[in-house]
Amino acid sequence: MPPTISKTSKKSSTKNEEFAGAAKPAASLGARASRARVRRVREKLLAWYDVHRRDLPWRRSRDPYAIWVSETMLQQTRVETVIPYYERFLASFPDVGALASADRDEVFQHWAGLGYYSRARNLHEAARKVVDEFAGSLPDDAETLRELPGVGRYTAGALASIAFDRPEAIVDGNVKRVLCRVLGIRQNIARKEVEDRLWEEAGALARGSRPGDLNQAIMELGATCCTPRSPACGSCPLVRSCDARRVGDAESLPIKSKKKKPERVAATAAWLPRRGSILALRRPPKGLLADMWELPGGDVEGRQSPAVALDEALRDRVGLRVSGVEAVGVVEHIFTHRHLQLHVFRCAEVAGRVRLSHHAEHRWIRPEGFAELPHAALMRKAMACFG
């Protein structure tokens, strides 16, 4: 599908105060912009941030490790959700050495509920690398930071600028929205040349005093003022500089590719009892929900009935035969590209010996102990079916 491009508005005779005559092509803060223009934008952003920034726990710390934890947790997760997890995580793992020496399952337990568990696994592995290769201190430059597991271009820029005062750019969803609106960028942000342009513009802003605060200012502006819907333009420090405000198409920017509807799929999960315990399986270390624990089950193929699919999955994947199978509920869960309908069963009796073909590990565990294993939200929903 070709990228969706909005119609460009007619050129206005009105000039922006700081982006004069820049509607076609879009204005710039990069190599084409004057130093005075960049300086004025930086000054306005920093002055606004000093007054309006939220009091968040990671902003009270200059510890690179604490900032790293916060940036990792904040990936694809709302600030309000992160705060209690962040505080509990640092209480248990106060420094990189404590995290590096922790058991993997203990780290996962502190992450349970945040989702995207690969973040926790990468953070744990990266902490061990920091201890082994960098004497327990985080590298202070973006290039070296990107050698750590799970640290990409954004996280490296955030850590280098916020923790070490390096003039490194960051580009996340909030930054893209602010830059596209202010500069009048009306091209699909999925295009490489547009992505490169956004990093160039963010880099121009980062160069100067207080790069960490500047980066946080533009993210904060996007999160609290320049929001996707109903932006508070009257409260924006860049309102007189904003091309989208002038044209009147702020809510249509940035332009993105249309999302595909999640594919609908079905699967099964079952409560298998044995001498007061139930069977729990750990998923492989790679792939969806890597290393997470779950109830045994499998996919439902085509028009196959869930009960038949469960029986086949237990025999093929676990080597067990069951009887007294009772359906206890159906739960829905949406992954990025899949809408899963999970059919949940309780089995009265189990025969055979566990032989795993798709999982890394199994345990017979007391039902109440399942909650202590690292598991995803999907399994919490499934366990709730049993009361």
C-alpha cells in the first residue's frame, strides 16, 4: 500500500515569526536553519520545561543507572503505569551490580505486568555486560551505549544526553509529532528520508546547553500539550512558530501508514492437576513471550474444535493424555498483529509422563505458586477463569 499523503494546503502569505516563508518546503532546524532560529526555539522550549515539567521520580536522579531503567520501562508504556514499577525495581535492584547478580526469574517477577518482557531480559543481560566489560559503569557516549543489548538509537541518545549531558538527539513518537507540526512536515514518517530528516532536526536542537533537558522538554511538550487529539495550542511555547497551527491541520500530523487490523487467531490453555499441583511450562528464550511461564495448550487450526485442538496439543507438545475435560471460559488478548481468543479448560485427570517438544522447561507447582512465576497478562486472564 502506498504511503498516505495529505493534501498540502495553499501557500499562505503570512510568515511564521521564526520559520518565515518555510511552508514549501517545510521549515528546518537543521543545516538549512539559522543559528538564531534554533537558539530561539531552544530558549522557548527550555523556559517552558522549567515551569511546566512533571515531577517524575527519574527526573530527581542524576544516576545513569536509574535513568536507564526508566527509559527502558517507558518504551511503549505510559508514565502512570511505569512509576510504581520503577520505584519497586530500584528498591530491589538499586545499582547495576545488584541487577547483574540477580536471578533472571527474579528480574522477570519485578517486571510482571509491564509487558514486552524482552525489555527486562535485555536490561538484565546489558547489566551483566556493563559489569563484565565496563567495570560496572555505564558508557557515557551514544556509540558505545548502543553495544548494550536492548539499547537502540533512541535509548542511547536519551542516556547520553540526560545522564551525561551529551548533545545527542532523540526521536520518539512525541518528538515526531512536535517536529512534524512545528515544521510542517507532511510526508509519511515511515519513509526513510523523513525519518532521517526528523533525526537531523532533533540533532540541531540537541546541540547546545542542557541537551538532556532540551530533549525532555520536547518529549514533555508532545506528551502534555502537543497531544495527538485536541492539542493545547494556546499553551504551547512554539505556537507562533507552528506551521500546522497556521495552516490548521495539526490533528492530521504526523502522517502515518494505516495500521493493519490484527489477525484473529485461536488457541487453548488447560489446568492439568497432579497431586495438588498444576503443570506450568516455560516458553523458549526467543520469540513471542520468550521465557514466560504458561499453562499447557496449543493453537486451534482452521475449523478445528478447541477441545480437539487441546487434546492434540497435549499429546504432541507435552506427551500427556487427559480426561474429564471441562471448558471454563474464553479470554481475549490483543498482541501487536494478532487478536487472540484463548479457550480455557480444566481437566480432571492426567496420564503419562511430560515430554516437551515446544517448551524450555516444566514444573508441577501449587496453583497459588503460579502467580509467582514470570508470566504474561494473557495467563493472568486465563488463571482468573478458575476463580
